[in-house]
Amino acid sequence: MHQVTCVVHGGAGHWPDEEQEQALEECLAAVRAGWHVLQSGGDAVAAVVAAVVVLEDSPLFNAGVGSVPTEEGHVEMDAAVMEGKELKAGAVALVRSVRNPVRLALEVLKLGQEVMLAGEAAERWARAVGLATVSEEELIRAAVRRPTPPERIGGTVGAVAVDVHGNVAAATSTGGRRGKRSGRIGDSPVIGAGTYADNRGGAASATGDGEAILRFGLGRYAVSQLERGLSPAIAGGMALAEISRRLVGEAGLILVDRFGRFGIAHNTRSMPVAWLRSGCSRPEASICSIPEGRGPARLFVRGMD
Ligand code: ASP
């Protein structure tokens, strides 16, 4: 019997004070959803998808219904899910009308052929498998109704989990960078960059400057450190230190290994996270926000061995 763990994040960046409490509440709700799946005997893949769906359904985060618009005023969402036993993965990019892109990524994983579907082909697949849709107008109206405070950076969501069989999984979902060029795909749906899982090491979900994360291959890099036997907190810290050394970019990571240990690392001012592990009586959440005026964040690392 393995130690069971679920960890979620709500995006590396900067969260203004007035949004922090709600962000933490919603991260706690997401971790509870993932935990419920794990406790009912569900696998790690089902758990990370359940957790991410909760955050995609919240207008607070930059994913699903809260996705930010592109420079042309469209919404183009990316998501991925990967499991660590057989290295199965599914990803979608540039989807405009799927309510929960992470569910569509799961359908691609289940299909077991392609790893990534983008644009209209992905949307056709969503309709074929009967996933809930949302009109782009509705998404844009939601964004206009609830504008993100200009000082807020971040809001991508992700989850990692290990189930009772010691299988790990990761999922990430995003609306991408605010005002991004139409057609731009970030790191989140790219296996090895924003999302990665391999039972030999563990699972990772990244957030932050997508182009830097893509060029560095942050998710795969972090899981490779777990394969070497490092704890997730040390591996996460090393991965963040290395990407900061090589490239200009802000990023965050959550990591879990097959033993149920987890790590959280970011070099941004804040990143809301929540976690629950067997043996803990209730989920915990934290945002680790650096008050204005204390200078740029360096590297924040937390975790549980
Ligand atoms: N990594 C995401 C992207 O570049 C954005 C983020 O995590 O805030 O699309």
C-alpha cells in the first residue's frame, strides 16, 4: 500500500491580497476533489483530472471558464494529462469551446493514439465524445464581467497525485498568457515541459513563462531529478534554480514522487497551492506571497518527505 498524495497549484505569478483567500479556498476544494477520487479507489489520473476540473470551473483562475483572452480577443485554451505507469499522455491546444479542456485531454489519453490534438480537430473530438461545451462569447463575457486585476500575474492550474498503487499522474490547464498572439501554444499542454509523469521518478505540473519552460523542458528535467532519488522539494528547487540560471523567466512547479513525497517550488512572488497526504487529517493551503517592496522573489521551496 502506497502513501497517497494530491497537490494542486493555481499558477505562479503575483496574486493581489484581495484575491488570495478565495484562491486558497478554491485550491482546497480542488485538492479535496482529487483526494475523494483517491480515497474511493480511483487512480492518480482520475484524481488529477477531478482536481483540475474544479479550478477550470472557477472564474478566478486562468483556465476553463476563467481563461484570459488573446490579443485578438479570443479564448484559446491548452491542457494536458499524463500518467506514469505506461507513460500515456493526452493533450489539447487552442480549444475555444470546451468547458473543461482537461477532460478533453483525458479523452485523447484514453484514445491511446495521438498525444496532442489542436484547434477544430480537438473540438470535433470533444463533441464526438459528448463533452460539455461553452460558447466563446460566454467565455469572453465571463472575462469581461470579471476582469483580472491588472497587477495579477498567473492563474494557470495544475495537479499531481500518487495513488494507492504507487502510480503517479500530472495535469495542467491554462488560458495561456494574457494578450498572447493567436495560435500561440505554451508549455502547459506540451509533455515534458508543463506536464510530465513517470513512475520511475514522479509527476510534475509547471506554470510560469511558457516559452522559458518549453525551451528548458522543465517538467522532464524535474522528474529526472526525482529519478536520481532526490526528494521532490530538493528536485523542484534544483529545477527552478537551473531554469533561472539558464533563461530569463519566472516559473513554479509542483512535484510528487511514487513514495507520496511532494515538493512545491517557485521563483515568483506567489503561487497558491494546496495538498493532502495520507496521515494528514485535513488539506492545507498556502500562497507564500511576498509583500510589495521586498524586492523580487528569489526561490521558494516547500514540501513534505
Ligand atoms: N505557462 C502558461 C503559459 O505560458 C502560463 C502560466 O503558467 O501562467 O501558457
